[in-house]
Amino acid sequence: MSLLSMPLRITGARVLGDSGLAAGALTVSEGRISDGPAPELALPGFDILPGIVDIHARPAGATSLAALDRQLAAQGITTAWVAQGWGWQGGAWAPEAAADFLARHARHRLMAGTDLRVLLHCDTHMMDSEARLLDLLERHAVRAVLFVDSLGDNALQIAPGQRATAGALRLRGGEVHRFLCNLAHAFDVMNIRSGSYGDRDGQSRERLAMMGAKICVAPAASGAAAVARAWSDPVVLPAAGVTAAAPCPALPDPRDLIPAGMCDALVSDGAPEMLLPAALQLVRNGTLPLAGAWSLISSRPAQVLGLGDRGRLSPGQRADLVLLHRASSTIAATMSAGRWIYRNPDFALSLHPTGPAPATVPAAPAAPGRGAV
């Protein structure tokens, strides 16, 4: 058995439960949270929280999957869905680009530290690609799709070389409904969860909700979030909005929606470094207790996409956890499925259960580096 996945019992730390942090011990065995005996690892001065679940990650530019994997682990993210486009615009959105990405993802998963999955952004006007889309989703076991209506807004800026294509697709708008209905039926059979990204109004959200696209991600209007809540559909908001004002006053503000109970989960949406600060900010300003704030980035996003085996630190759950340095609120280490996949080099910390006790850690370490154990 690998030393990185051998059983261990973490003592001396506080563990996050439904009622908050409490002193206790946490046992990890065979990739799961357990309650049996194991070699002990003493970690006083640290808090143990469930691994972060990000259901809408976006790689920056040409970031490789390996680099993204390391970046997510350094931010405490143990499960993530990476967004990949499927649209008429070509380039990174082209079906060929999606097929290439899924092939690379299949190879990377064999060596990934995090549980890295794929979420497809499908343009609503991709009627001619229906058979190819469903074949690709089935072959690569993609189980999450978000619809994007890039042509519903006539004021949308279209690149000069794409205006003819965009105009022709707009003229075929009457075909979109049948296309989405066909996909809704296929998704039910294939157990694919679907939703929409960037809904501009409540009417757009309701139209997709009626066709089974239940998840409302990053709505561009408060009315869309209100309609989703009326349908009892999950509302998912970018974490960056918790710590900073929205770039546009018309965008829904998570700082208003979360206290009103209109947010089911927070996502990175290209900024994985914002998930932890967003949860801690909600605690600092008194919006939510730690257990409630952390659930927005752990158990609740996992539930949105149908994973009930993570997001809580209870026996039988997958051993995904974040080790947080209490004094500095800095991630010291990340564990995925019982394996340490990240250790902050700013901490002189042994994670071996039979090794020496942890050395004294700095009160205010520098910004975390990126390193894998």
C-alpha cells in the first residue's frame, strides 16, 4: 500500500461537523472516512474541513489539465467539473476541440490527484450536431451539460467573420425547441444532469426549466434566479461575487441572494482561489455559520450534481478533506480519496502518521505555493 494512502487517524485538530468545529479525531482508511483504529497523526493548531467541490471550473487560457489539477488541489478543491464549450463559434468551442479535450481528459484521469470531471457548455443553436453530441457524451461518460443561448440577444457582439453563420442560425430559431426536447429525453435515459449558464431573464430560465434543464448557473439577471427558486431549481453563483461587488450593477449580487436563501452553491467560474475566501467572508460578516458557509462549497454543490458520497466528514464518506491552519486561515494540505495531493511548502509539516510531530508553523505564512506530496 502506498504511504500516501495508508490508514491514519488525525488527532489534535478540530473537525467540522453539522454544528460547527469541534475537537475530535478523524480516521481515514481505504479512501473513506472511517471510525476504526489507525496509526495516529497529531495536528494541533489545524482545522479539518470537507474537500471543496467546484461544479464549474474554467482553465485559464492554454492551461494544461495537469497544471489545472495542481492548481485546484492547492486551493483545497478535491472534486471539480471543468467547463468545455460545444458551439458554432469555432476555435475552443468547436465540436472538434471538445472531442480532443475529452480524449485528453480521459488520459489525464488515470493520473489525476483531484476527481476531475467534465461539464459541457452546449450552445442552444447546435441543432445539426445532436447525434454527434450524444455519442460523445455517452463515450466519455459526461454527466453534466449547461446550455448557453449565445444568439438569443440580438445586441450580442458577433465577430465580423461569424456574422453570416450567426444570422443563418438565428433564422432557424424555430428548430431550437425540438433540439432541446430531444436532448432532454436523451439526458433522462443517460442520467445526465443539465442546466443553463448566464440566463438573461426569467423567461429564458423558465423555458429551459420546462425542458428539464434544472440548474441555474451564474444567472445574468435577478429575475432568472427568482424563477429558478420558484421552480425549486438550484441556483449556483460565482464565489468572486461574495468578496467583491459585481462588475455590472445589473448582475445578481450573491451578498443579497445568499441571506435570502436564493443560493444553493458557489463555484469558481475561473477563479478557484476565491472559493475559500468566499466561505470565510460569509462567516466573518455574520451571514452564515461556518458549517452553512462551507456547505455552499462542499456538500451542496456535490448534491446539485448527484454526488452524495462527499462534502461531509462522516463514516463512509469519501476521504476528501482540507487541512486549514487555524491562525492564518491558510490551506496547509489537501487530501483526495485518502491521498494527500497537496502540501503547502510554507508549512514545516509532516503528514506521515509514524513520522515526527508537526513542527511549529509560522503565524502568517506567505501565499501558498503549489506542490504535490
